Amino acid sequence: MSHVPATSSSSGSDDNAIYRKVARRVVPFLFICYVVNFMDRVNIGFAKLQFLQDLKLDDSVFGVAAGMFFVGYVIFELPSNLLAARIGVRKTLLRIMVLWGALTVSLMFVRSAQGLYWLRFLLGAAEAGFFPGVVLYLTYWFPDQRRGRILSLFVMAVPLAGVVGGPLSGAIMGHLHGVLGFAGWQWLFLIEGVPAIVLGLLAHVLLDERPADARWLTANEKAQIEAALNSDRRAHPAGVHASAKLSDVLTNPRIYVLSAIYFCVFMALNAIGFWIPTLLRQVGVHAIRDIGWLSGGISVCTAFGIVLIGRHSDQRKERRWHVAGCGLAVAASFLLLPLAAHSIALTVVLLVVASVGIYAALSLFWTIPTLYLQKDGIAGGIATITAIGAIGGAVSPSLVGMLKTSTGSLYSGLGVVGALLAMGMLALLVVVRPATREATGAVGAASGH
């Protein structure tokens, strides 16, 4: 009997089975790490509802403290990601997560504004490289046409962190306040800091660096994954990707255009992450437990919204307009918030729109810059974009906090953030053009090529 060649559909089914196997092994653990990561990053937004009064501090101090995280983050982002490319993601996650968990716990002992600033700075320095390190790690396992969906799944950890973290933070602060002589906010930092230490130790044990190291993959599966990744490297058309040399990545103006856009996205992301509890209290939700549950509800809606928008983007094989549309919806929500100042329900609706939009934009944004980078240049390129963009993380809470202190309202600061985000989205549409590979689901080449 003559040999019957495999059909393309059967080959596609084999590929799907392989990547489902990889996703089941790799993504859930990274997802949990990101949930804990984001909870520890923004739990200061809940803690402030108690510690500002305990430490006799004001909202401008909180804004600076929230922003100091990103000062440390920006300074150490590029070195951390370059180190990750050299020593491996497993050791990098071990270092990052154990340090940030220990520093989160240390926040329970803060007693002054200066101490708060230093610990937030060190927390940012410790965490630097986590997100770009995971993005880099996923490029070792998934080809371009599959990476967008995987990144969307990964970014869903952020709203889930809100689903878990909001009610959990409210419950900890509400029920444990005064237990063993510690305030609720001190228990918050202790209880939410320890899991990061545990996960960091587990990362070194559970993760494999690359497909070639995975004993749970067959030789044929490893070969198919490597063939798909090599095909990606060969398929990048000239002008779409940066050189493999880091020096070329760092002098590529298109990288800085994407960094500026990401700056605007990050400003809005942190405005939502840090100020939702305060905004809910300002419109009339006074019980910390109620604020926690409302924050969790907003995050539930966000998780569903990310899935729907990501699926629609995959079906249409289009990214730029999806990112820009989401960003513009966020900007509009921020600018409309003053009209909802006396309505809890309308404020929550606008926050849902803003939260869905910014996290969907974040997940889809990262399908764009990865096409510019390959081989050695990818670590430096991703780190450059995240480092420069993360400056928005330092600017946003400080700006909003200072404007709130001077005007007595959050709306002026959020309005400025919304306007800057709208400008960033317009820049995305004008400057970044579809790549020739967008038909396959990949995105983004700069204009002029």
C-alpha cells in the first residue's frame, strides 16, 4: 500500500495539540505569578485607606510613593531583562519574586514618608524585568501567530488579581485590624507578600528554560516547535524587525515611538490600578469591604471583556484599530467621570469601560513590538519599550496625587491622563502601519516601510 501523506488539516491538528500541551504546562504557573505580582504592586491603593491616617500622610505622599515603584522599575528594567536573557528566566523569576515578596512584607513596618518612598523604590527595582522576562520567555515557546492569544491569557491575570485582590484586601483590612497589635494594612502586606516568595522558589523547580530542555515533550514535538520558531525568524520581512544587535535596537526610532505609546497606556493602567478604591470612596462607598467587592466586580467584567475583544481581534486579524479603539474608550471614560460624581452606579459603569479597555489594549499592544525583534535583540527591545513606557507608571500616580491634593478632586488628574492616552492612540494609528504579515494575525511595522 502506498504511503498517504498527511493532510494540512491533520498537520494543523497536530500543531494545535502540541501548543495546547505547552500552554497547559507553562501558562497557568506564569498566570498565577502575575496575579500575585499585580496584587503586590497595587495593594498599596487599598492600604492607603488606613495607613495615610495612621502615619499622618496625605494623597500627594501616596502618589509619590506609588510612583517611586516605577522609578526603581525603570532604572533596573533593561539590566534585569538582559540578565534574564543571559542566565535564564527560571533564575530570574527566583531572584525577582523572592525579593519582591520580602520587600512587600517589609512594608508592614514602614513608619514615615521617607521609609515608604525607599521601600517602594526597592520593590520596583526588585520587580524590574518580570513582565518583559515573561514576554521573552513566551517567545521561546510560541510562534508569532499563537503568541497574541497566549499574551491575552497572561494579561487576564491582571483583572483576576483585582477579582481576588479587591475582596481579599478588603477582608484582611476589615477583619484583621488590631489583631496581635497590627493594623489591617500591616496584615495586608504580610499576607499578600509571602506567596511571591513561595512562587519564586517553585519557578526554579517547575519551569523549563526552553523546549529543548522539556522532558515532557517528545523529540518530534520539540522539533516541530523549533521549526515553527525558525520559520518565524526567516519570515520577518526586511524593515519590519530590528537587527539582532542590541545597539541597533536601542538606536531604532520605531522602538521609541512604541515606547511613547506604551507610556500613555501605562499612565492610564496605573491610574486605574491605584485610584479605583479612592474614587469609589469619593463617590460615596465608605466601607472598605464594599470597596473591595466593587473593585472585584469591575475586575470580573474586565476579564470577560478582554476575552471578547481578544477573540474579535483574532477573528478580524487586526490589532491597531482594536488597541486604539480600546484606548480611546478609556480616555473618554476618564473625561466623563466628573459627570458621574454623584452616582455610584454610573461611576462603576465608566470604570468598567475604562478597565476593560486598558487591559485589552495592554494585551493586544504586545502583539505589535515583537515583530520588530528577533534573536538577541528581542530582550533589549522588549526591555527598552517596557522601561521607557513604565516611566508613565511613575508619572501617573504622582501627577494624579498632586492634582488631587491641590484641587481636592481626582477628576483633574484623570482628565489629564485621559487626554494623553487619546494622543497616544492617535499616534498609534498615524505612525504605526500594518505589517505585511498582519493577515496571519501578527501586527505592526512603522510607517515609511
